[in-house]
Amino acid sequence: MAKITEGYMPYLSSKTYYRIVGEGSEGKKPLLLLHGGPGSTHNYFEVLDRVADMDKRQLIMYDQIGCGNSFIDGCPELWTKETWVNELNALRKHLSLNEVHLLGQSWGGMLSIIYECDYKPEGVKSYVLSSTLPYNAIWESEQKRRIAFLPQNMQAAIAEADRTGDYQKAEYEEAIDEFMRRYCSGPFDENSPECLTRPKKAGTEAYIAGWGPNEFTPTGSLKDYNYMDKLKDFSKPCLIIDGQEDLCSPYIAKLMYDAIPNAKWELFAYSRHMCFVDEPDRYVEVLIKWLNEND
């Protein structure tokens, strides 16, 4: 069983929680994982802990500022891409992660794209872009296309919320729950891995201020996120992963695959937005092979 080390890094006026799995081995570069949201937590990545034992590789995961064990709120001005990129750079320096592989899921993949395209960081051996997006408009349009597959009353509840800006009604919340069950994750129960049912402090303020009120209404500080034209300049090996019923639809994944030079794409036929949860064995197999090919 891999050793677990936890700690905190001072960041801004707060602190960032990190969790290190395993001690690694010579020649195996650590895997640094960037969770989704903004405002989710590292928790779901714990289903990948076994990679540390299977591949003798160190995994580092952390709760980005504003959520989980790094929770703060009451500071909406903080929730910008610069805050999260600077935190990533600070954590690499704090933990002396001179060479790493980066796996970003959902918003974490957006953060990876921003990091590579705008900052050209040294020491990144490869990227794994898991269920993410190259620009907001395609994400918004794909989710709105899928709303049409919901029952008519749920479509109407979502349309009413978007029209009025009132996202608190029970009918709307029921519709969103159904949408996310179909294309994101859950439901989880006592038979699910503990890390998926553990209570967590979600960064609601970070999500709304950074992204928006739901997956198909990007109105926050990231509303102008568009890296489609920059993907051609990706200079590191890149693995794109998505699920057949993912928020990151195969169409979105194909756009990234076509744009990033020499990228590889793995489509998980039985997965939604968290492929490592829906198809964990295959995900681990694909991931370990990729990391070893790119050490």
C-alpha cells in the first residue's frame, strides 16, 4: 500500500492542501493531477491511488484554492485563470517538481491548456487532457444540444432559469441533476469508493465566479476562454481522453485531437465525464502505458 503524505503550501493569504501518494522510483516522473470545477476537489482522483503501487510512480493531487481543504470564499475577485496558474507554479516549486506529467480533468484540462499555451513551462514531460475543452462556445453548444434529450418539463425548467436568471427553483435543480447523471457522474452509494461519497467543501463561489451557474452558461471570468487557435503550438506529447457520453463529447475531443500536433486520443465507450470512475481498469492501463512511453 503506497505511503500517503499530506501537507499545506502557503498561498496568497491562505494555504493550498496537497496529497502525495507513493515515493516513486528512479526514472519515473511524478504525475501531477489537476481537478475540475473550478471548485471541485481532488477527492475523485483517489481512485487512481493504485497507480503509485502498480507503476512505482509518485502521484501528487491538490485542492485548488477556493475548495476542499483549501477552501476560502468571500473573494470573487480571486477566481481568475492567473490565480490558478500561479498556484500551480507555486506548488511545483514548493514540492520541487522539476519534471512532471500533468493530468488535467475538465477544468483541470483547461488549466493545463492555458499553462502550456501561455506559459510554455519547463519540465512537463507530457499532458493528459481528460474530458476537457478547447473553447467555451463548443462546450456550451454541445451541452445545449443534449438538453434536447431531457424530458420536456426539464427542458422548460432549464430554459426558464436561463431566461430569468433564477437558478434556485426545485424544478431546475431536478433537471440539472438528471442532466449531470446522464453526462457527468453518479449516483454514488455505499458500494462506491469512499472518496466519491466523502463529504467535501465544494467551491461554489469559485465555480460561479470562474465559470458560471451551470455547465452550459459560461458567464464568469473564464467566459472568453478560447485556445483553439493556440493548440497547434502544443510542444509536448498529449493524450486526449473522453467518454462516449461525456460532457466532453467525442466531437469536442476530436477537435482537440485534430488541432494538437501528434496527439493521441482514447475514447472510453462506457464512460461519462469521469472515465477513471466509470472504466477504472482501462483508464489505469491506458494511463500507465502513456506515462512510461513519455518518461
